[in-house]
Amino acid sequence: MNRAGPRVSALCILILSVAVPAAAQDEATSPGHLFDVAIDRRDVDAIKELLAAGHSANAPIVHDTVTSTPLVKACRRKSLEIVRLLVEAGADVNALEKDRRVNDRGEVHWFLQSPLEKVVGEDLEIVRYLVAKGAKVNEKLTDGRTVLFLPAWSGDLETLEVLVAAGGDVNAVDDIGYTPLKHAVMGRRPEAIRWLVAKGANVNQAPTKVNAGETALHVAIGNGFPDVVQLLLELKANPNAKAKHSGTPLELARKGDQDDVVAMLKAAGAR
């Protein structure tokens, strides 16, 4: 009778060891996983203990197709205290979170996010801190976009000020030929449009490959934003720029039955 208990416990241990693969057991005790849990709980003491035990502030955090870092996770949680702690312990402010996806055609697509991108538009204090610590403001992330694209789209002038002051390129071009200015147009953000142009954004920028010839004016017309069209014309947008697929702004406006825009364009010299 006395031996039944231990034999059951041993059996349970055996079942558990078979049910949980060794790799999963290793992952659950990996430094990256421990950092992940501590950061999710905002447990500063636990993070300090991990660092004091010699674990790297750059320990990889792996979930399925995603490989991240403690700093990216801390930025997602918007904890400046933890961000500072990790950076002071040697965390790389430019190490990217990478998500590898494969579509039905077997094509690989990478989704890339930096610590800075995680807090852009979310926490300006952390943005300033990361920039001061050397975070790259012109790094190409998912689809070739930089960290300027999101605040341009949302009209976040404070963040744009910080990023451009740190060397952010207002004429950065993504994989489909779009710029921060075009994103401000898509977001219908007149203040951001004016600000970007004042900072040197080319109002007539047009890609030569994908969306060849398409300017911010084409984007405004294509989205049905007559107020933005008027603003761009005031900012010296070319009313006769010709895109490969959509033609001139006037042709595009006529296709969309935008009579008010047609009148604006003609008044600006469109033909």
C-alpha cells in the first residue's frame, strides 16, 4: 500500500515528460521566455535578477514564426523603466523583431519591426530616449517603410519633429513607391502635409517602377479627397503629371466623376 503513491507519481512524471516535448520544455526555461514573462508582468525585479544572473539583454524571444527581443517587448508594453534597464544592460536599440511568413505560392515575406517603431505614435518619451541612444530613423522595415510613415499617416507632428530632427528622411520611398507625404495624403492630414513639404518633402515625387509616375496628387484624387487636392495644388503639385496606369490627374478625376476636382485642376492649368 505504501508503495502505490510513489509509483503513481512516477507514472505521472513519465506521462508529463512524454506529453511535453523536450524542445518545449527547453523553450519554457530559456532566458528569452523568462524575459518575456517578466516583461509582460512588468516585473522589474525579475528582469534585474535575470540580468544579474548573466543572461543577455538581447536574448531571443521565439513564438512560432516570430523572433523578437526583450527590448521590443518592453517597447510594446510602453515601459520606459524597463526600456532603460535593458538598454543600460546592453540591449541593441536597433535589433529587429522578425516574422517570417510564407504564402500559398511559397513566397517568403518578412514583417520587420524595430523597438522604435513599436512606440512611434504611442509613447513620445520612449521615442526620444531611443533616438538619443542611437535608434535608426531611416531603417527599412516591413514593405520598405521607415518609422516616419506611421506618424505621417496619423498626423503626429510631435513625433515627426523628433524623427526628422534626428535625420529622418522625409522623402524615403517604400517598396511600392510611396513616401511619408503620400501616407499623410492617405490619412487626410493637411497639417502633416504642409509640415512635410515645409521640411523638404517633394510634392511631385513619382516612382519609376511600381506605381510609376504616381504623385501625391494622384493619390489624393484616387482617394476622393478634394480638400487635399486643393492643398496640394496650393503647394505647387504638378496638375499635368502623368502616371503609367492612371494617366494625368485630370483624366483620373474624370474617370471618378469628380467634377469639383476637375474644375480645380483646370483652374491650376491642367490639360
